[in-house]
Amino acid sequence: MTTGCAIRRSRYGADPTPAGWAVHRVYRPDVGEGGLAVTIKQVQCLLTYLGYDPGGIDGLDGQKTRQAIRDFQTAENLGVDGVAGEQTAIRLKDAVWQDRFAKDNIVPSSGQPPDLPDWWSKYKWFAPSEFRCPCGKCGGGIEKMHEGIVAEANALREYLGVPIVIVPPDGHSGGSGYRCQSYNDSLAGSVKNSRHVQGKAVDIITRGVPDEKVEARLAQRKAAGKIRYWYRISPGAHHMDIE
Ligand SMILES: [Zn+2]
Ligand SMILES: [Zn+2]
């Protein structure tokens, strides 16, 4: 019974507020913690997504929901009371944003998305979370991305006029932004000192545009000194990095 549960991600993290639900202010770093309120339905939606079992998404604060909240609080080293107060709600969104599922090893979390520099807002085609490391254990490392490579990805998206996928919510596109060292080393054929680990590379997935068009553009950017190196990983998939 998951009808009515949709998770939307924005640059501020996961937002479990589909149309038709009561309007609540969402947590935003620029508003502060007072800006957060979640409904039982939203909490059930997030818990279900994360692999906990609140017994359905019915908006009722029942025993199973309280137990699922307790399970989540235990896993996240929060105070365990079975009530989704502000800290728990913030952590729920953080867990969804960073793919910290019930079955995975839990790592200590800051409890909120990292503070990101203002330059991210200049690049409208991507949310910072699309550049995260998808391992689910390192916290994503978005703050390690360099502006130069984000700017190049954004400019390429603008130029091509078709969506570019880096790391989607489910984390399984084949694209890549930041990689922590252990995730990088776990990938077949990766090099130890990969620029992904430095936050200076992206692997992009393009659909609906010929590779030749992508590559002509990449060659142009390389000639202009904007990107250091690029190559075709497979049809529709390219790596590019900066100095
Ligand atoms: Zn990682
Ligand atoms: Zn790459």
C-alpha cells in the first residue's frame, strides 16, 4: 500500500510532499530548522522508501508506524521515542537523500545536507545531489565537487538541449560524479588517482543525441582549454574532467 507516496529531490534534499497533501514548509538550510514540519503520511512515505515497515501509508499514527520510527531512530543513533520530531524528520530526509537504507551499514551523519557554496545556484540543470557518490556510506561528498566541472556539465546540457544523467535517485545510471576512494577502487578498471575522487570529473549519460555531436563539443572544449581530458566510455556515455 504505497499509493500516494512520491519522493522528489531538490537541491535542499528529499521532499516527500506530493501534490494533494497538506502544504508544509520544508526543511531548508537557508531557513533553518524551524522551517520543518512533516505529516505522519510523509514520515511513512520516507520510512517505506528506506526499507522500514510503518505498516502502510495511511496517515495514522499506529503501533507499526511508531515501531518503524523507533527502528529508524535506533539505526541512526537518535533518541528513541517512536515520535518523528524535528531531529528525526531531518534525519529521515537526510537518509533518503544519501540512500542510507535500513539494510545498509549505518554511518554517522551530520543530520542535514552539507552546506554548499552559493555557486551551485548558477547551474540550473543539475541538483548537487546528482553529483553524489552513490556508495551510500560516505555521505555523498557533494561538497568536494569543483565548480569548473559542474560548470562544464551544465554548459554541455545547455548546448545539447537534452537531459544528461549523472547519478539519478536510484544511483544506477552508470554515470558518476564524486567518488570516495573506496567506491572508486571498487569499480572495475578505475584508476587509483581518478579525478572523480578529486571532484574534478563526471561521467555523463546522454540519450537522444548522436555521440558525434557530444564528442565534437567535448573536443572543442578541450581545445579551448576548458576541459583537460575526455573519452567515450560506451555509446551514450562519456567521461570528462578538468585540470
Ligand atoms: Zn562513497
Ligand atoms: Zn569518469
